[in-house]
Amino acid sequence: DLGQIVRKIVENRLIPAEKTLAVTVTVAENLPIIHADETMLQRAISNLVDNAIKYTPDKGSIHVSIVKSENKILIAVQDTGFGISPQNKEQLFERHTRIFRPEFKKIKGTGLGLFIVRSVARRHDGEAWVESEEGHGSTFYISIPLEGDNLLAPED
């Protein structure tokens, strides 16, 4: 139940004391239960939510949504952070890649989080990507197709 996983992740996230962030969640009513690696999906979604918390400035907002779109589940984590330039978007999901910005120099990380997100999505025959415009925040997506091994009861 990806809706339950998303709600639990958001409820258990700690926001640093020096930040005030509005965090909201929308879970579609029509989500099917899927057959997937729960631990891996928790880690991927947690990475996206943690990144949004780390990279969204004080008084910003984060919205996590999960919907059924056509024949897939779509998880989106939208923030009001600094956004990402087109050239940096291409590198983000590579192993050990971090984007340099003066605002980020105190933020710790290994550059593995988004690499893991994409790996988990692909392991479920899905994909991960980002839509962003510098200065206008970002939305990170994970799509999981509702077919093959992801179906709880495979169709004959």
C-alpha cells in the first residue's frame, strides 16, 4: 500500500528546528495495492522527502502526492527550493553527484540518494526524473508501472 508508506514516511520526518516548512500529502483514493519491495520503495521515497526538507529554505513548502495515472503509480515530491539548472538535471541521478550552490555548502550528503531513487524505480520497471526551473523549486517523480511483477495478482 504505497499510500500508507508515503503517509508514514511524511509523519515520521523530522524538520530541523531552524526551519519552518509546510509539508502536505495527497493520496489518491483509487490506488491499487502493488507487489513491490516495500523496503526499497520506503528508502527511495524517504530520500526524496529528506532531500526536499534539506534543500527547501525556511518558510518553504513541500507537497508529496501519489496518484494512479494511466497504467502506473506516480509519486511526486514537490518543493519550493532553489530549483535546478537544465545542465545539472542531467547529472543528478548519477552516483556520487551533488550540485554545488553556496547555499548548500553546510548540507551533508554522499550524492547517492537520487542514484538509489532511480535504481529502485528501475528495479520495479519504472523510472525516476525531475522537473525543475532554477529559482522556482523542483518536483521529483517515481513512476511504477501497473503491469508484470508489480501486480498483486498477475493477470492471465
